[in-house]
Amino acid sequence: MKDFFSKLLNGMSIGIVVSLIPNALLGEILKLIIPHAPYLQHVVDATVIIMSMLPVLIGVMVGITFQLTPIQIASVGIAAMVGSGAIQKTAAGAFALNGIGIVINTGITAALAVLFVKWVGTRLKAYSILLVPTLSILIPGMIGLTILPFIKAATGLVGVGVAHVTSMQPVVMGAIIAVIFCLIILSPISTVGVATVIMLSGVSSGAANLGICAAGVGLAIASYKANSLGTALAHVLGSPKIQMRNFFMKPKIAFPMLITAAVLGALAGVFHIQGTPYSAGFGLSGLVGPLNFMHLAEGGWTAKNIAIMLSTFFVLPFILNVGFIYVFSKKLKMIKSEDYQLNFE
């Protein structure tokens, strides 16, 4: 069971980072350039479409980690898409992309599809190419679609919990929300989904971004020795979710980042660092967090605001994480670089 869960999370992590990185790297930056180069809008549109392909990529990557056959891998991919909620039928009868869907339900559907295709195995012989994809839609895909409203509601409860925290005073609220989002970004739950469902805005959104920033920068530093530079940077430029498997296997690896998140979240309350419901789940990816703070900060791009942005989003996350990682690895001997090793081969 542990091996199954490990492979599932590893496949999900790869699918998530592959589909989200293009928009994370280019989205906000290109939005600044598009007014002067309108033709670049097509590039942004393409990255958004790729994001909506997340469920298929999760299914395919999960299938690959389980070393399934090509037909089985494709079947897991289409089943995951069916159960994701990423496509909705409009009142006019057309089908429309609906963001990235419910990531946790995509994972559940992919897991059911893997179990199904492994159970079918070679029973269908020459008819596999005809029946396996169809049956994967009818059984695991439809099960995923049936439980989707309940999983979506459960995910929404997480959002309600976060919303409750926002009623507290800013400094404490900022610290708690930052820690919560630092944890959520390491789980199958979508930070963007949670933030959007509860319309997280203002200081709450800023604190959420700093919590994700703490996770990304900290995991990049902690994992550098065990992985390549590109993989380490993917935690920041892409998503810390690529450490999801390692986090579930050894939750203690996130201790330095959680403490960093608490400090940064408190500073969000002190310096009134803000964001929007649609920027709260990104952190440093595509510079979404810092750019939205600068857009919303009183006075805009003043020297004071730039200093706050650079210190809270870049300097302090680096300094605090380096310090706490040193304490937990060298002094307390609780973590080591191998705990953060990723294998995408």
C-alpha cells in the first residue's frame, strides 16, 4: 500500500509541475509585455490551455510510474480527465475548460483507474485496445465523476477553515494562513482552488503567497544537494508540489519551511502585504505574488514598497530557510538532503 501511494503521488507531482510550469514562468511576465506586443497573447493562451490538460498529464504520468502498457497509460489519462471536473458542459450544450479541475479528485480517479486496468490485465487479450479505454471511462471515470461534488465540497471545507482564520487579527492570522498554505502546497489540494473558492483577498492572500514562497525557496535550498539545479529551481519557478511524495513519506522535512512561513505570514500582517483570490495560490511562480503586491500596494512602485517586496518575497525566505535548515539538519539531526531526493527518470 505504501508503494502504491508513493508511486501515485510521484506521478501526480510530475504531472502537476509539467502542466503548471509554462504558465507560471511566462504568465505574469508576458502580461506586462503584451500591451506592447499583442501577438504574445497567443503564447499566454497556449499555457492556459496546457494548465487545463493537467488531469490528463497526471493520469499519464501516474500510469508511467506504475509501468503500465501504452493502452493502459492512455486509459488512466482519459479516466482522470473525466473525473477531474476540468471540463464542464454549458447551458448552450458546448463544452468549456474549467481551470485545472479538482486535483485531489483527479488523483483519486487515476488511482481507481490504475487498480482497474491492472485488474483487467490481459483478460481481454486482442480486444484490449477496444475495451480498456471504454471501460476505463465507464467504471473508474464515472466513479470519479460521481464523487466529484463531494470531494469538491470537502475541499471547500478546507477553504472555510482558512476563511475562519481571517477573522483573527492580522499578524496572527497572517502567520496561521501562511503555515496552512505552506502545507496545502505540499498536498494534492490545489492552493489556487482553495484561494478561489473562498475568495481569499487582501492580507490573507498576501500571507498565503508568502507561505507558498517559504515552501518553494526552502525546498529548493534543502533539495539542491540531492537533485540537479534545474530540479531545485522547479520548486520556486514551478511548484513545491513536486515534493508531495517525500512530504507524505517524511512530514518532518517541511519543519524549516513551516517555521519560515509563520514568520513571513506575520510580516504580511505587519507590512500589509496584499493579493487577490486569483494570485493567492502561486507564491513566486511567474512572480505572481510579488507583482500583485506591487499592483495593490498603496503608492505602487515606490522605493519603500520595492524594499518590502524584495525583503519578504526573496531575501527573508532565503535567509530564514537557510538558518532553519541548518538547525534541523546539523544541530537536531532531523533531516538530511537525501530526504528531498526526486527521481523523474
